[in-house]
Amino acid sequence: MEITLVQCILIGLWCGICLAGMLLGIYTNRCLVMAAGVGLILGDLPTGLAMGAVGELAFMGFGVSQGGSVPPNPMGPGIIGTIMAITMKDTGVDVGSALALSFPFAVAFQFVITTVYTVCSGIGEAAKHALAQKKFSRFRMYCNVTIVVFFVVGFIIGLAGALSAEGLQTVVSLIPDWLNKGLSVAGAMLPAIGFAMILNVMVKKELIPFILLGYMAISYLKLPIIGVAVLGTAVALLVFFYAGKGGKNMAEEVEVEFEDGI
């Protein structure tokens, strides 16, 4: 599949909007949002959504900073990985392979983002200085310049990724079939590893029964995702209502004991 110049420009604009929206706190820098937009631009929304879904599962763990480390950037699978998955279907690249191939880009993009943050680190002090001097127009400019810079950087990354799609196809075509199958298997494992990493941080012993219940529902009962979601909602509501009653009774007992003490 060839990408037209108009599609390249649209992908660049979409990437810039997603990256700048991160600073506004609207979560446009998520894999699912970026991949869905790229899929819509390239005319293959199902593949874009599939790429965004596996990227979200992988970055559920990989996208969480551990200590002082900086995680890879979701633009790797969200933009480059989606372009690969859509334009390289004929060469045997599936969503799993595209996810594995996009991780070097995710690491490289994070270096770029860190550099942008470093360059823009002095803007806050400049804005304070302008405000102290009552130069409000300059203050507004300083407040918005970081958003503009991130939009430009995102546009360049998206445009360069779309324009290099043909070169990426040439490189991927040189990968032997056995290695391509290995990348597909590795990419399929990344979401599970990411989910395991986030469970390692968040899981408590009280939640283990629910994890086992979800595993049984998927692996043995073969329930679809909607079925598991409904089952999880029902269990959550039961726990909420019964825990609420238990908490109320406990509060009443504590109150009675307090009155007896008086």
C-alpha cells in the first residue's frame, strides 16, 4: 500500500495534535487514540483499532515509569506501528510484528521528547519574569509556546514516519520469514508482559480471586470480551453493595461501643 502526500500531511497533523494534547491533559497521546486516527486516515480503521488495543495492553506496564526511568513513548506503536501494520499486510507483517518492530522507534521518540522538555525548561521562568513586568502579551506567548513546539515536533515525527513508509517496507522485506514469525510471537507476548508488569505493582492478595476468575472466563469458558466485561461489572457491583453493608454495620458497632464507653 502506498501513502499519498495528503495522507502523510494528515498523519503529521494528527500526530502533532495528539502530542500537543498531552500537555492539555486530554490523553490524546494514548496508543489507541493515535492508532485509530492513523487507521482512519489510511482507510483501515479495524487494523488501527487492533494496533491501538495491543499497544495499550503493552504500555499498561511498559508505559509506567519505574523509579527514575523514562518509559518508551506510545507514538512508536501508535503512529509508526500502525503505519507498518496497515501498509505491510502483504509482506506478512501483522499487528504483533508491527508492535515488536515499533519499540525501537518508541525509545527514540522518548529521547526526542526529553530533549524538547529540556529545551523548554526555561520558559516557566521567562513567563514569571514577563508577568512581573506586566507584559501580558509576552506572558501569554510563553504559556503557549510549549504547546506549539510539541505540535511542530509531533507533525515532523508523523510526517517523517509516513514519508518513510516505503523505505520501511524495503527494510522489512529483507527480514527472513523465520525471524518475522519470531517477531510476531514476541509482539503477541508484549501485551501479556505489560499486563503482568502493572499487576506486579498494583495487585494485592485480596484481588487474586478476581484475577483467577478473569483468567478462567477467558481461557476455559471462552467468553468474549463483552461477556467478561459484563461479568466483571456484576462482580464489582456485588462487592460494592455487600462491602457497603458491611462497612455500615461496622460503623454502627463502633458507635455503640463508643456510647457504652461514655
